[in-house]
Amino acid sequence: MSLNPQTERQQAKKFLYGLCIFLAFMLGFPSLANLWFSFNDVTFHNLTGEGFAGFENYRKALGNPKLWEALGYSLRFGLVATIFEVGIALFMVFTLHPLLLRKPWLTAVLMLPIMVSPALMGIMYRLILNEFTGIIPGYLNLLGFHVTLMSRSMIQYTVIAIEVLQWTPFAFIILLTARQSLPYELEEAAAIDGAMGLKYSLRIVLPLISPAIYIVTFIRFIDSFRVFDHIFVLTGGGPGSRTTSISIYIYKLFFQRSELGESVALSFVLLVVSLTLLYFGLKLVVRKEQS
Amino acid sequence: MNKIKALINSLVAGLFATLTLLSISASANITVLAWPGGPAEEALRKVVDHYNKTSDSKAELLYFSRDNFFDKMLADVAAGSKDFDVMLTATYSLGKYAPFMTPINDMVNEEVLSTFSQGAIDTQTYQGTVYGLPTDLSLHFLYYREDLINELLSNSSWQATYAKISAEYLGKEMKPKAAEDWNWDDFIASALFFTRSINPDSPVPYGTVLQMKNLLFNIMIWQGTAASYGGDWRDADGNITIDSDAYRRGLKIYKDLFDAEATPADSLSYEYAEANAAFGSGKVAFYTQWSAAYADFIKPGEYPAIEGNFTITNQPAGDMGPKTHFHSLGLGINANSDKQDEARAFLSFLGTNEAMSMFLKEGGQPPVTDPIMNAHAGDRLDMLMMAEHTAKYGKVMNGGTEGGAFAIYANMAENFTAYWAGDMDVDTAIVNVTKFLEAEFAK
């Protein structure tokens, strides 16, 4: 039985009410509170605000050169990590898809890294990478490689590698689902037309799963852009501010410098920018999918 | 109908009785938010167990994780949390937390002063008001391998190499000295001598291990270098004095040792735990570390590579002699708490000779008076040295207990680690920190 479009829309709305109420409480209220904080002169000693500050907090936040440093680092980190995560995930989808069709339980094993909280991941790597107690430097030494993965020349690559190791499985599971949703008949038809192996993957599978690639790229970029936990545990944002992401910057502004108004204003600006990007990004994906 | 009425009445009465009992038991219990981990936690648990057995009021311990402990506590007290009645205090952040705490000047009576010295009470005092009782004193020692330093003092071949290395790196031929007589040049020369990449015959890979992570607590360790050359945050008139020879010399010590690879290449991510792991592995000759590490190192079987083979002494000297940062952690009363009397009762107990003697015997490091220390410290060399070192070498920076002290340490950590890593020159780092201090003290 099919419903007419008007009834379908009404039913969809009913389902959306629950989500909207949940979001209003969980995100809407804190966002409104933060908006109010950002226009007030708030301190830890007076969280209700000592007076209306107008756009002063926004002016201070955007005028701080440290912000642009942190923003630059987050953008670079987000871009590089996303490219690696999606690239490796795609490679894994193409190479492991036949195996995972026969042994689906292997997918669960591959998902293990995303089960670990990022902060715990940071603590684990503090132990694993330590020159004196860590197993990775130990094995590398045995093999004749004397590399210190947390040294000043390697630290930037190491924190990105940890992000990639943890979150590639997330990109992989989304892309794998998209790949597995393609009908088998398609493969048969392609084979009859002579498209097999790499040709089939690149010319047929890749375009068909491209909406999933766009979405996962988008999600991973936003997530990597706001990286905090493992970098904070491993380096504290240092040395200097070499690994200070925008989230670490805001955290330090809030807790260490007690600049509550400035940090909240900055968070709000980032929220608006992220939502705008997300809106247009998703619109683009939907348009591509429809066309 | 009467039966139903009786049933309702008995249910209501039962409900009231239960609520009354619950409220009594709730008011009799207080929650103590204390510093987690290490010997201090183990010792405090035993003291609290004893309190609960001997007192009408009961105390329950609450521990956050050590990471960002103070940020979490600040968020809680600023939001008016009553989840804990007794809370942690620290010398360097008293100014920040004072508005959220209950003054306890009236509790500092004769008994308390027979337990803690006035100097120790002063470390929990901000602008003349006492906010806590000091339960743990922290300062820094030089930890060193006795076998290695003794060999250096007696082996002529080692001494010749030592002289050669010191001439090459420090521009003067030096002779090894006993560790307690070291100045910072001796520290540097010895670190280079015991570094295998510089001296292939060194029995250990690294001379020292420096804690250089962008972390404010690491600056507390480092600032013993600057303080020993007379460095301070401000002079008596309140002028910022970071731009000084003392600070430059102190910063250069870490920079030179790091560049010479006398400390592990990943020292820029090291803090307390990593440095202990390095020294405890037996691959490092000496290092400066918090006093708390001693209690861990002497536990049988924990660090076999150095067991019975290391000792502690004062930090190396600068022109002003050896200096060490020191502070105390303590316990005070959350001003938001509804159980002020019970919290005061608990603190009164902590201020007794009995409670602190027990805390000391169980592994804590309380800054107690000499009679208690002599009676209970036993073979705890760290405890016996702490009071003496605090008095002789202890240094609290001018402004080090103000509300902005935490932010100042964090700013130093960011700028100085950037210099050590080669991301910033020393002049820029010093100018940045000076500007920050000016802004913080102007608030």
C-alpha cells in the first residue's frame, strides 16, 4: 500500500517532532545559554554575568592572532587526516569486500579502534610510544630503526597517524555499507560488458558510492577539525602551540586563562560556520544524488 | 474504611520516618574531594577509614582523574556544586579558588600549630586568610644513581673523558663533584658525560631526562634553574622581571641539553610519569623530579633497575645557591556546602597529631612539625629532607599564589616549550611571557 505524498510528509513530521524536542533540550538550550554568555562579561566568580559586553568578546576572540594559528593547524590536521582516512577506507573496501562477504565477522574486528574513547587512545599511545616502556619503539629498535615517534620532528605526523588509525574504520564501515548495497546483477551486467576488476571498481562502483564518499568525507573532516582528546593527552598542544587545535585553544582560553566570554563567543562563531558548511555541503550531496 | 485510613496513616508515618532517617544519615556524611593517585591517596584512605570508625560523622572520599583535576573542580565550584564538602587546595591556585571556599583562620589553634608549622600554614594562606590545612608538601630533589656518580668520582679514565667533554661543550675543563655540591654547569657536564651519543663508553644511554611537555607543572620544575640565578616573576615594586639574565640562563640549560640529546628526543612530551619511567628503567643517570616520586621508587620490586642504588639531594646551585619551587596541597571547605559543621569537624581531625602521624606513616608527605617528623618518618629520607630543603632552598615566586598564577604557568609552558623545540627564539618567548604577566597582574 502506497501513501500519497501529503500523508507521507505528515507522518515524517510526526517522526521529526521527537528528534526536534530532543535537540531543543540537548543542543538548543546550551546554545542559547552560550549565546547569552557570549554577549556578557562572565567570569567563574560570576557566571550570571557582570554586565552586557556587546560584541567585545567577539572582537577579542577574532582579533587574537593565536586563534588563526590554531585554526590553521586544525584545518591542516582535518584535511590531511580526512584524505588518509577516506583514501585508506576506500582501498580497504575494494580489497576486502569479497573477503568480508564470506567472513562478515571480520568487520567487527576492524571496528575495534572506534570503540575506544579518544582520550583513552591518547593514554594508550603515551605508554605504547614511550621510548623506555613502549612496545613500538622496542620493536623498531629490534628491527634496526631508531626512530622516536614523539620527537619534535615526528610529533605532527604521529598525532595524525593516531587519528587515522582510530577513525579509518568509521569511514570504512560507511563506504562498505554503500558498496554492499550495490546489487549483484550490476556486477554481472558489467562483467558481460567487459568491465571487471579495477575497471569495474573505478568506472562503476566508485561513481555509485560517491554520495557516501562525500558524506563520510564531510563527517570525518568536521570530526578531525575539532580534534582534542588524544593530542591534549599526548602533547598538551605543544611543544609551544605546534599541535594546538582550535578545540584545545578554546579549552585553554576557558580554563587556564579564565577568558569565559571570549572562548564562548569563539565557540559560537565556529558553531555557526560549521552549521553553514554542513547545510550547504549536505545540499550539494543531495543535489548530486538526485541528478 | 477505617482499615484503609489506618493503612494510609501507617504508610504516611513510615514514609516520614524513612525520610527523617535518610536526612539524618545524609547530613552526617560529608564528601571529601582529594588529590588522586600515588602514596597520598593510599594514605588518606587509611586516615579516613580511621576517622569513620572513631567519629559520629562519616566522610567519603571522591577522586576525579588527575588530568585537568583543577579545571573540573573549578567548573564544579563555580556552578555552586554541593557534591563535595571538603575540597582540594593548592598554594599556586589559592587565589583562584578562594572566592569559593570558607575561611578557616579560627581553626588554626594550638593543636593545629603543634601539628603543622606556621610556615606550612602560610602555604595555605591567601591575603591573610587561611583556606586549608596542608596535607602534602611538594618540592623538587635531584635524584641520581649512586653507583654511577661514585664511579665518576673515583675513576681517572672517566674523569679524563669528563674533562674533555666539559672543555668541548662548556669551554672549560671541569672535574666531577659530589652531586650535592653541583652547580648547573656540573649538571650539564655530567648529563653530557653520561649520554652515550656523546660518550660511547657511558653505561647509560642518557645523562638526564627533562620534562618539557607544554604543561604548567613542568615549568614549576624548570623554574628552579632561573630561581637559583636570582630570577623572579616580579620585583618588590611589582615590576615584571622575566626579561633577566637569570631567566635566559635557566632557559638555555634546558635548550642546550635538549639540543645535545642528553635527554630523550621525545622529552617534549614528557611529564611526571614518563620521567619516572625513564629514570626507573635504569637508563638515565640523574634528573630533577617532584619529591613524591621517592615514595614510589623505594617500594620493593617496583623499579628493580635502580632499587637500592639511587638517592636524592638538593637541586644544583646557581649564583644564589640551590633553589626549589615548593607548594603544598591541602584540604579546605567548599563554601557551597550545606554541611559546614561536619566539614569543620573533619578538618579539625586532620589537624591533630594523631591523624597526621598516621598519614605520614602510611606514605603521605605532610609538612608536619619536627617532633612528629622525627617520631614517625623513620627511614623516609625524602621526609627528613623536605622540611630542611623548604626552609633553606624553597622559593615561591612573587605573585605565585595570585589568582592568575595558574594562567601564568600555562603561558610560560607554551612559550618556553616553543623555544626549547626551536619554534621561537628566546627573546620572543620572554617578551610574550612578560606581556602576559603584565596583563594578568593588571587585572
